[in-house]
Amino acid sequence: MPSALLELRNVSVARANRTIVHDVSLSLAAGDILAVVGPNGSGKSTLLKAVMGLLPLADGEVRLGTSRLQDITGSERAARIAYVPQQSALEAALPVEVVVAQGRFSHVSALGRPSAADQSAVVRAMEEADIMSLRHRSYNQLSYGERRRVLLARALATDAPVLLLDEPTAALDVRHVLLLFDILKRLAASGKAIVVVLHQLLEVIDVATRAVLLNEGSIVRAGAVSDVIAADAVGQVYGVDLVPGKFWYRLSPPREPGA
């Protein structure tokens, strides 16, 4: 059985004297894309912030490989796990290319000079996130959807083996949702482990290899996507009927010049 890149052991998180996440245990190996779903307020974003070390644990532990999250330095953490938040506090008038380059800070030498490898990683991340045309624009002048793609590129630039994304499809148009899913699938195929919070259940079916359904901070069901996005579980948590079949899109093949 492959060793875990990310493991949660009986994780609980409390905020304002109220437990938001209850006793969550999960394990991700290389190649996993785990979708976290659940109604608003079910603890999805709180869980990701706790995994990143942005919120303290009330109980349990988070492990990156054989290391406990609390035992590694901030720089080591940044090199091993990347995070695309649902919302960013960043409002600086920085060029997009500079924002993406922030993802390389854990790789930069003590002299603070980016290497050729750092520069290549930044360019590659911008190309993957389809933001090369934005590279010289100010981050704070971009639309919400464009900012989401910049934050994705910043995370991709880290080359971290574990990637967390909180509702990354919010405000993206159909083309960029599909491009995002293509990126995630390629990253997983290259050996990375990915956790992605999604609201649209059809998106889970399209991109994830596994899923976990949360409600009121607890796991209702976890496992194969077909077992989690199932009529009984969806009906229990959301109070809706799951209609068989799906309607979705796919990327069109490139057009020939002049077509």
C-alpha cells in the first residue's frame, strides 16, 4: 500500500468555543484527488485551514509523510504543502508575475536570489494557469476569476507534493474550470496528492478519485466517488433527490488556422 503524503488523525477544530470539525481521519497517497463536499457551514474550509496550520487543532494531528505538521518549520511546510484559499487578503498592487513568484520563497537561496529553476517554475505555473497574458498587470486590478487563477499559479509554482484548493472553481468560466481539472489530473498522475473543496457534485464526479461528505463538521461518508455521491447520502445531507445521469462539458480540440 502506498505511503501517505498527507494524513489526518482524529482531527477536531474549535472556534469561539464551538467545535467546527469533529474527529476527522483521512489519508492521501500520491495520485489521489480527494474532493471534500458538504452544505454551507459543514466545516470544509475550516478543515483545510487546520491542515495548513492556519488554525490550531483542538485534538488529533496532521502529518506530512512521517512528520507532524507542528514539528516542521514554516519554510519546510511551504515546500511540502501548497494552499489556494477561497479568498485571499492580498490587495497589493503587485505585478502578477511577482505574486506567482511568492510560491518559490521556500526554494530561494539565503541570498534571496531566484535561480533559473525558480524562474522556470514561475513561467511554467503561469502557463498552466493560463495567465501569461496577465503577467505584467497589477494583481489588485484583476477580476475575481482572474485572481483565482493567479493564486492557483502561485500554488503550482511551489512544486509541493500536496496541494489544497478551497472552492477553486468559484467565479471561473467553463473553459477555465475544465483547464483546472486537466491540471489537477496531470498533477495527480505525476505523483502529487490533492484535496479540493467543491460545491458542484457533478464537478466531483468529473475530477476526483475519492470523496468525503461532511455535515456539521463530521464525516457522513468517505470513499469512492460513486459511493459518496450516491442518492442516499446526498438525500440525507442535502435533502434533495439525486437524478441519475449527468450533463457536462469537455474541452474542444484546437482549431486549425483559418477554421
